[in-house]
Amino acid sequence: MDDVRTTPAGPAATAGGRVTSADGTPIAYRRCGGGPPLVLVGGALSPGGWERRLAELPAGRFTTYTYDRRGRGGSGCGAAGHAPEREVEDLAAVVAVAGAGAGVHGTSTGGALALEAAAAGVPVGRLSVYEPPYGADDDAHDGVPAWRLAGIHARVLVVDGGASPRRLRDTARAVAGALPYGRHTTLTGQTHTAAPHVLAPVLAGFFAP
């Protein structure tokens, strides 16, 4: 059973608790705002504060969900550690709390995780990803799993920053091109860590009902 805690009501009131992943690992999450559900997935090195700031910006239009990825913050690690398959299960557990068809946005490795979850059949709605680092250590983008991305039939917005390294921007375009319903946009002047107040309006426009 989820352990749910709430704070006093208000325009950005939050609630949260823990949901149990498929392997029994507890995953801590937070809910903010009201409206259609939108799950935010942080990058591998994110401490969680960036996602919470992003979540608060569109909270008047969406119910945003943030969570501590496995082994971070209030979430457990589990016997399997950070295996990608287990992290897909963690995201699936949070989506189940948000409701089937919830929108999902992932940043950096969180974006790759969101795409892998959609490819694995997690019942998400629209997706957006910011600079998923497929092939980031390669000379080009030959690490993009085009055959898996081709099986994603949700609408996907792939975003990059105009001031990010060229390899990440090339990868973003390759990801968008591999998706049946993918489109690409660039945020002028942004780096691999986009400013929440710049990214939030783009997400709000894309995920608007």
C-alpha cells in the first residue's frame, strides 16, 4: 500500500508517498498542482531539486509527478541496483499512480528511460525528452536504438539546447527522426541543463489537452 502524505491545500499544494516497484523496491514520489497528469523523470545525476522547480511552473495546468530515481533520496536501491529494466519498472509504478495515459517528460538519461518505457509498453500518453544521451560517447549518433524507437506510437517531442554540445544536438535530431510521430525543437541559448522557466512553457504547450 502506498504511504501518502499531504501538505495544506493551495495553488501548488503537494502530496506524496511511496509506491512499490515490481521487484519490491519503494519509490518515493511527489504530486503537485491539478489537471491532466504529467510525470517528470530526472537525469542520472539530478538531485531532484531541478525537477521540483520545473514541476511547480505548470502546476496550475497539470498534476505533476516527480520521483526519486532508484537509490536516490527517499527511494530504495533494490537487489538489482540500477539495471535499466528495473528503472523502467519504477517509472511504470509511478505512471500507475498518475493514471494510464499520463504524459511523461524525461531529461537526459531520464529521457532515454522514458523512451525505453514507452517501447516496453508502459501505458503513457504523449512523451517529451530533453537531450537523451544515446551515443553521447560516440563520434556520431550510432548508439540511437532506431529499431526500438520505431515501435513507439505516441506523439513525442524531442528537445535540445542551442548551446549544448553538437553530439547531443545531433543525437536529439536522430531520435526524432527514428520515431513514427516524433518532432524536434531547439531552445535557443540553453545548455544540457535547461532553465526550468524556459522549458516549462514548451512542455505546457505540447501536453495541453
